[in-house]
Amino acid sequence: FSDANAKFYCRIYYAREFHRMREEIMESSEEEFVRSLSHCVNWQARGGKSGAVFYATEVPRLTTCVPQRPTALAKILGVYRIGYKNSQNNTEKKLDLLVMENLFYGRKMAQVFDLKGSLRNRNVKTDSGKESCEVVLLDENLLKLIHDNPLYIRSHCKAILRGAIHSDAYFLSSHLIIDYSLLVGRDDTTDQLVVGIIGEEGGGMETSMF
């Protein structure tokens, strides 16, 4: 749409494919999905180095169903480019927007780790000397933590998680995607581990979280 001074646009990438995906995994309507994107607040994500800006929807999370194949991939629900061009002074701006699920929605996280399977510069020093959810910790922090306080997981859960990560890594590598992390959080209320594979967005990317 446009007015006398500027033209605004929204480009939807792979519109049909993402629409079909949302129909498969979400019980909420497309109208509710769009409405939720119009109610976002800035969310201070910690630990990332991509320079991306994050937003979280203010509305209750849209209900999703469990995929048939076990996977640790954080679900991406849409990719957009929004922008405008001012016809008076010929200035323009564009932003890429990626919409994905918030893995930690409704949970109280005790620790959060961003893991890459490397020990090279993968340590975060906390001011208090305690591992806190206020800081996203890295691989070396996890190794130090489990040395004194191991994280226990049931054998069948470990087998499912291992299989999911293996198949997800194969899928990503087959599409030449190599820059991603395993996000791990421990829920302080239920003492459960929440895991998900997330990608690294490039500079200028805006991310909206459900």
C-alpha cells in the first residue's frame, strides 16, 4: 500500500509452503497468526553474536501439535521482507523478518546454554560466579556444571533425542547449513531439559518469537 509520500510493502517468501506447514502444525487460524504478529514487544535476547533484533508476541502462544517425526529443530513459521520507500526524498529501508517458535514459552529457566560442540572461546564469565538464566552460557560452562552436578536423562529419552539430533544434523548438512546451535535450558519448576536446534541469522535480520 502507499500514500502520497511513501510506498510500503511486505514480501512473503515461500508463501504456499509455509502456509501448508502452519496448517499441519498449528491448531490456531491464519487470522490469529497474523494478529499475533501485530502485538510484539522488544525482547532482550542474550548470548547471540548475529546482531539480530528479537521480538516476542504479547498474545498467548498459538497451540501447536507434535510433529510425526522426532525433531529438535525449532519450527520456523514464516519468512518475510518488509520495507518502505519515500518518494519525496528517495530514502528506503527494508528488514527481513523470520517468525519462529519460542522454545522457553511459559517456563522458568534456571540455566540456558548455547552449544556448538566446541571448546574454542566457548566460556562465559558471570559476575556473581553462579550460573544464571540472565546470561546465555556456552559449552565450557556446561562441562563445568555437569562435573559437580550431572544432568540426568532417562535412557529412552536420550535415545530419541540422539536420533532426532542425528537426523536433523543430516538434514541441515544436506542443505549446506553448518552454522547452528543446540539451545538447552533447564526448567527450574519441573527440572526438565528443553532443547532445540536454532540457526544463526545474518545481520539485519529481525526475529519474532511465539
